[in-house]
Amino acid sequence: MNIAKTADANLPLTITEAGKLIRKNLLTSQSLVKHYLDRIATLNPTLNAFITVTENQALQTAAILDAELKAGKDRGKLHGIPIVIKDNMDTSGIATTVGSKIFRDRIPNTNATIIDKLRSAGAILLGKTNLSELAADVSGRNIFFGDTHNAWKQNHSPGGSSSGTASAIAAHLCLGGIGSDTGGSIRIPASWSGIVGLRPTYGAISLNGIFPRVPSFDTVGPMANCVADAIILWNAIADSDKISVSATQLKGLRLATIKNYSFRGVDREVAEAIYRSITLLKQLQIEIVNIEVPFLEKEFDVEIYNTICNYEFYQILQNYIGNPDNFGEKVRKDLEKGMKIAQSAYAKAQEIRRSQTAKFLEIFTQIDALLVPTTPTVAPLLTADSKIFQFSRRFILPFSFTGVPAISVPCGFSQNGLPIGLQIIGPPSAEAVLLKVAAALEKFLS
């Protein structure tokens, strides 16, 4: 069943559209929330996108925000907008499980900083979304809370670990959401679920109150059905200047594909969609060049990345490792690897990372952004071998490793109806450029 194409005609499809209807008194936040709660009740049993649905809190908040607007208080573009949050972000009085057996009953008494920002901006939390256990897998599988299913084809992976957020957005169970990205957990589900997902510059958004996966690589960012909605969410959570997108600012940008990298090991349908996107971008007077990037072509070593990941993951969870039943197989294996890594090996890996990052960033003196597929294939079956999911990160990990911002934007479909994503990567703090390019491409494709 293609749930992604079954949007209720009574529901607005974007944050901007919903906001206009609310301000014209054609829609209230309360009625909007009720519509989405009804849709969640109908479709979530199929998708398993939610761990917790916060029905009562959402309706109470909607009533307060409707009253505020009636009294002349407008919090901005997120005022009265129903969104979802990945369940690794603390919410006061609401369970934050991190998709884990050991935290199943954990109820924080404070909010993550990002939650306070979203609520201050007027967003309404519909619920906490499912994720791969401890945000440690890209498949969307979870033995403790059940697998999340792809909104386009339910026997396929939605991507992970922000699987529930992606599935809920793609299935129109909300108007947007927030995910986290350590090694692809926003970008992969965005690509496989046909939505927009932005991994920001490392350190750009506060991680206070978000359960750590790998502190050296952890980020948090917006996920949405369109670039404009991603920008609205970004502007609510980021400390940087507000972003607005104008197509007139694209002329003169220089983007690059990478020799011996951008299309290596890529499925034909994915490659064709990326080529079509590049052709469209050229029509916008954006210069596209093909360059050599030795770091991406031959120098990046996934084992250096894994050394940092597994070492830090073990440091976080070592007090729980005594009982192997606490964890699923993937997490247990990662922790066992982390336990064996010496501090000296970890320090050496970090030294290599710093050196390679500095060298990699030099390319952005020549170009404004890089273009690569988000993933080399469309979404595999949920039951696919773990090696297939690991391979899906080949265009993901180098940019987590170097801490640069990257956005995945939908750019087509396979013959069997599965989404394809283009990844646009920039230098630190280049979110505005990435969003501009993504918005221009999205407009052309629509």
C-alpha cells in the first residue's frame, strides 16, 4: 500500500499552507491536531512510526495556541503546527526510550533544549517516534519496539535511525519533525522515504537533553515534506541567523561532482535521477564541475570512523553491558568492539580525523557544494542482510566524519515507485546555500 499518496484532502500538505489557513480562520490548531490524531490511529498500526502518541497534551496545547492567536499573540510560522520528535530527545513527563529496553520506562523531568525552542515557537508535539535501538542502525529495525515500515512500500526499510520521523512525515501523519544524524540517521531515511532531511554543521544546534550516540559526530536537524518546511523548522531550532531562500541568489554558485566517487557503485536508476538533477541545476545558471577529491576517492577509511564510533558508544553504555539481554544483536556487537579499543587507538583515530578534515575542507575554496547520491540504492527490504544497510552509508560517513552540513532532497523514483535522494554537501555553516540549491531543484522537479 502506498500510504505516502493517501493524504487526506482535508489536511494541508505543508506548514506554510496550514499556517495560512489558521490565520484566515479557515482552520484551527485543534481541528488540525484532531485530523492528524485520527490519521495516526488509522495508519500507525501499519507503519509503527510512533512509540508514544501524546494525544491529550497535543489537544491541550492546541487549545492554548488557538486562544493565543485569537487574542493577537502569534508565535510565528510554527504557531499551532503539529510535529513529531525522535524518541531520543528528552520531553518532560513523557517517556524517552531511545528505542531501548533499558530505557523503556525512562521519563525525564526536563526538556531537551531543542524541545523548549520548538514549543516556544508554537509547535505542537503529536508524539515521540520510533527509531533503531539507541539510534545505532540505519535499517529502521527494532526488536524491542518493532520495526518501522516505509510509507511507500511497507515491506521496505524507511531508513534509520530516524525511521519513525521519516515514515510519519512521508505518510502525512504530521507536518514535519526532528531527527538526529550521527552516521546518516537523517539523510538515509529522508532519501528512502522521499522527504527532505538536513544534517547541520557539527555543533550548530544544541544537543543538550538528547541521548548521545557518538558525541564526536552527533547532530540534530529538521525533516519535512518540502524544503520550505525544513527551513521553518531550522529557523526555530538554530541559533544562527534566520534563513530565507531566493532563487535569484543561485547564479554564480559552483557545485561539483567527484571523479571516481559520485557514481561509483550506484544503481542505474539512482544514477539516472542524479544526472537529471544535475542537468536541471545547470539550467539555473549554476556551474557544475567535476573535480578530484583524494579524501573521498581513496583516503577515507571507514575503520577510523568505526574506531571513534565504537569507542565512544561503549563509554556511554559500559555500565549496562553486563546483561547481554539488554541489547539487540547489532548494538551488542558494536559494544563488544568498543570494549576492545584502547584509548591510544581512539586518540590516534581522532588525530587522523582532524588532519583529514582540515585537508578535505580546502576543496571549498574552489566550490560552494558537492553533489552525490544520498544512497547508492533505493530502500532495500526490511529483511535485507545487514551488509546491504552498511553499504548504504558509502556516501554518508565521510561527511559525518568531517562535520560538514549535508541535505538530502528527493529527486525522483525508481520504476517500482521507491524514492531517490540527492545529497548536497557544503562547508561548515553553509546551511543557507544547501537549502537554496535544494529549494531550486525541488521547484524544478515539481
